[in-house]
Amino acid sequence: MLLLIVPSASTIPAAEAADPPGEWVSLAAGPVPASNPLAGFVPFAGSYTGVPHSMEWFYVPVSSVVTGPGTYNWSSFDAQLNAISARGHQAVFRFYLDYPGKASGIPEYLLTSGLSTRTYTDHGNNGVSVSPNYEDPRLLEALDGFIAALGSRYDGDPRIGFIQLGLLGFWGEWHTYPHDGWASPENWLASSATQQRVLQAYTKAFTRTKLQVRYPDAANSSLNVGYHDDSFAVGTLPGIGWHFMDKLIQAGATQKWLTQPVGGELRPEIQHCIFNAPMNCPVIEDGADNDFAGSVQATHASWLLNHHAFSPGYTGQALTNATAASQSLGYRFQATAFALTRGSAQGQSDLSVKISNVGVAPFYYDWPVQVAAVNSAGKVARTWTTPWKLSAVKPGMTVQWKTPLSNSGLAPGYYTLLVRPANPLANGMPLRFANASQDQTRTGWLTLGRKYLPAP
């Protein structure tokens, strides 16, 4: 026999007495979170104030890890990840072989074994770095092994937010302009076959951590990779033929943001001026749009490298505008209502929550969503992990989540119910909802409300 314990009306506070079990309780909207994990503006790795942020960016020479054929030393790379995670942030990075103006990132054993390279003076390089022959079987074998080892060690690592494929071209940006077959006759970039080989190696090695490649095209549009627009708000909007959105349209990938992330870099030449009031950035190239808000809406970007926001930083109205611009990137979750009903089994209650995404992008990871019951002493009496999927809540969508809560081990009574997506980085930034009751009861948790949980 099912025994339902119902407290007398005289013991229930008036506000709760007016809230019959099972009825939906509205949740008030609140301010936009100052920052949220895996979204917003990002600095180069380091400790900075200024615009609130959750990630840090860095480049890595392949030579710092690959010490010989099939041999790797991850110590310096791990030290960088650890330094970033110690600040409560997650990392975004790109490995390179050729960075103009920096010492070559090609493993030393390949250079001494006869790998052919080209010298150049473009981009201020003046012969410091060299462009490798990307078709050399020794280099291809080294890249295959490196990507497989990287994935085996770091796929799903909570210290990492996103990985850019890198490796090919200047800065690992998958171009060798002006040595591209258009601006000059020779094309130094890896062949289509080599590009596809690198793409396939990465998507095989990484099934949990999200990947990004520089340019959308037909060869990558069906693969599990997102994109990074490194000329954001200058070469973004369509119309000129080779802008980022033009390439997305040509690749038939304009809806790919629904499952794969878009990031990139706010074009460095306009970082200092794009948030001035009025905006007074120069047009730095033909077709430049200088339209930040329009570029965000078109690309559904989640994050952007914008080091100027941190050093030297913005002041006054520019800081206010830049902070709002950072907050406009990525997802924004808002809980609109919740309800608690008697479950189908004895000692079980069913919790339902309505969640909206009022941002421009999904959240691309399914971090565990937890529910907690806080007792009258302010202590967490029980925590449940739900099957709810954050990635399923797309922009403009409201979903209704429902999960059973076993009351086993709980004394019957009133509890304050909380919910949070749990950041897998132990000291990582909490994912906050745009609700008035966010952090109301406990930091990092959204307060739903007080409800009666019966005896198990």
C-alpha cells in the first residue's frame, strides 16, 4: 500500500500552501551571467583582469612534444594546461609546424633527416621559420602518430575546451598566402589529400573534445569539426565571395553550428576600436564589414580570442560595450518553470524543469546536470544526477526536462531544490543560468524552490 504523507495546511507557509503539488512554478529571469564556461572573449594564456572570461588560448610548436619517431615529451604542454586550469579556466590551443617570426615547430629529427623546407620573408618572418614539404611521407607519418597520441592522452580532458587542428600552413591556419597558387604561382599548402588525411586522423583521435578547422569546405562539411573565423568582423559576412560566411554557404554548412562549435579571433587590427562609441574602426581591406553584432548572429560564434580586452584592456563605455559583446557569444540558459509530482513508484518524486536557450549557440558538451535537495539547516541532504542533455537545448528552443528523484535516505519534509550543470574541471567556472535565483542558495546552483518530499 502506498502511504502519502501530507502535512497539515497549518504547517505550510502561505506561499507554499498556494503552490499545490504538481503545479508549475514560474522562475524569474535574471541578469546575464558575467561569464560562462566555454563562451565569451578569450585572452592569450596568463592571469588577467578586465572582461570576465572562462578560457585561455595558446600556440604550441609540435617540436616541443615530438622528440623522435613515435616518442613524445608532454611535460611542457601539461604544465601549460595545469597553469590555465589552476586559474579555473579551460584551454583552447593550436599546434603548429610553421609560425612566421618564430623558430620552426618542425621536430628536429625531421629537419636533420632531410625534410625539404622553403624559406620566406613574408609576414615579418625574414627566414626565421621555414615552410615544410607537407607531402613528405616522413612528415605525414609523424603527424599521424602525433595526432593519435594527442587524442589518446587528451580526448575528453576537462582542462581543454576546444582544439584547433592547426599543423598545416602559416600559424597552423591552413593557408600559405601569398604562396597559394593565386597571389603567386607556387602553392606551398598541403594537398587536398594531405588535408583530408589530417582531418580524418583528428576526427578518429577525438570523439569527445570538440575540434575546429580554419576554413569551411566540402571536404570537411560532413565531418565532426567546427570552425574558427580568425578574421572575425572583418572577413565574416557574406557577399565578397571568400569571406567566412561565403565559404560556409559554398560548403553547404550554414547549419553546422547546431552541432559543432564556431570560434575564432576578433581581427587584431580592430580590437582596439570596435567597441568605441561611436565605433570608429578603419576599413582595413576591401569588403571589410566591421559589424560585430551582425557577425555574431550570422556565425553563431561561441568564443573569440580578443587579447586587447585584457591587455591593455578597455575603459569607460568601450569596456561596457565589450563586456556586453563578450556576453552575447554562445549559449545562454534560462529556466522558466519547474514542477514536482508524485512518482510512479513508492518513495519517488518526479521533477520537471522547463529550460530555454536565449543565446546564439548551443552548449556543445553534455556535462552532467545535477539536482540537489538542501535541508532546513542549509546542508545538501541528497544529490541526484539526471540524464538531461544540455546540447539538446538549441537557441530559440524551450525543452521540458523530467527525471525521477528517489527519496531513499531522506527524512520526509520540505527541501530547497537546486539544479546545476557540473563543470568537469573541479575548480572550473560554474555554468550559470540567467535567472534571479541563480546562486541564491548555494554558489554555482540555480534555486528552483522549496518542495515537500515524502517518506521513501
